[in-house]
Amino acid sequence: MRSFARTRTVAKLAAALTIAGSSIAGFTLLQPQNVSSSGIVRFGRAAVAVSRIVIDYKSTLRGIDPTSEQYLLLKSQVK
């Protein structure tokens, strides 16, 4: 039951970051300046990257005892 709550929390975080990134990207597209050099676009890309890392990290380590050797091994292998 506890891992379900964590999965739900990670999903909410990922959804919030995706919505924020999409909103920022949409706002940037409406601007007349060069989109590729905009700080807002770079921030959006960084937000997406962070959310992917968090989801990978949490899903890989889900359900494993934090005091076990397997946990430490998997923790070091998460990309």
C-alpha cells in the first residue's frame, strides 16, 4: 500500500512538471523572439528531464528495502 502512495506522488509530480513545462513552452511560442534561445524553453526542457529522472529513480527502487545490498546496487545503477 505504501508503494502505491509513492507511485501516486511521483505521478502527481510528473503531471505537474509536464503541465508547467507545456504551459511555459506554449507561452514561449506566442512570443515573437527566437524560441530556441529562450530561457523559458531551456527551463521547460530541464523540468522535463528532472521529471524523467525522478520517475526512473522512484520506479526502479520501488518496493526494495532501503537497508539491503540490492537497494544500494540499484541506486548506483539508476541512470
